[in-house]
Amino acid sequence: MGLEEYQAKRDFGSTPEPKGAPAETGQSRFVVQEHHARNLHYDFRLELDGVLKSWAVPKGPPEEPNIRRLGVQVEDHPIEYVDFHGVIPEGYGAGTVEIWDSGTFELVFRDEKKLVFVLSGQRLTGHYSLVKTAQPKNWILLKSKEGAAK
Ligand code: MN
């Protein structure tokens, strides 16, 4: 783990994205970035382990319970990415990035196959789960009914 993959994919002489370094901030922030790349998707990121754990969600995070959305895990991003928005030029991830939502979360449960957390954002609030599927990078993001802990 770390940012090797993130940094190897990018040319920091041309992209405005932060190079970054792992950093423990003591905070638990999340961000959803609407990314108009070759295919529009929503990057869902949670501040964990000194980086932003990241999933690309093609249809966007669900705002109502019991809607399952595919989230493809992508490389860890630096903490500084939490407020990044702008235009990524020609190259990896080229396109416009806008912040769709941001806020904090409380981690309820975590193991290798599942994360449960409570989001406090502008658009997204309440209990959510990310559950790993049999496909290595594919997870399911869903909003749980209130009070459903796991
Ligand atoms: Mn993206």
C-alpha cells in the first residue's frame, strides 16, 4: 500500500493533481468527485490509513436505501486529493473533476471484505456499506436502512 501506483500513473509536470505523501491527519473525511473522464463516473474516497481509499462508481453513490451500485476499487489517492477539483489535461484520467459531495464519516466495521460507515455529507448521510465481490476490484456500495449496523 501507499501512493506508488498513484504517482507512477501521473506526470506531475502537467497534471494539477497533488503528488502527495501518506499523512495521518486524525480526521475521517470522505469526498465524492464527479469525474468527466472518457466515461463519466463518481470517485468515492474515504480517508483511511493515511491515504484516500478510492472506488470509481459509474452510476454514482446511492442516495436511497437498498440500491446497489458497483464501485471499482482504484489506486489509493493522497489525502490532499480530498479537496481537489479542476481539469486534468491529456493523459491519465483526463477530464474535469468537480466535488459532488464531501463531509466526514464514522467507521462502524471494517475487515478485508467489508466496510460499514456512517456518512455525514451534504448529499450523502446515514449508514453505508462497501462489500467486496468475487471479482477482485469490484465492490458493491449501498446505503443501509437506519440502524442496520452491518
Ligand atoms: Mn476518476
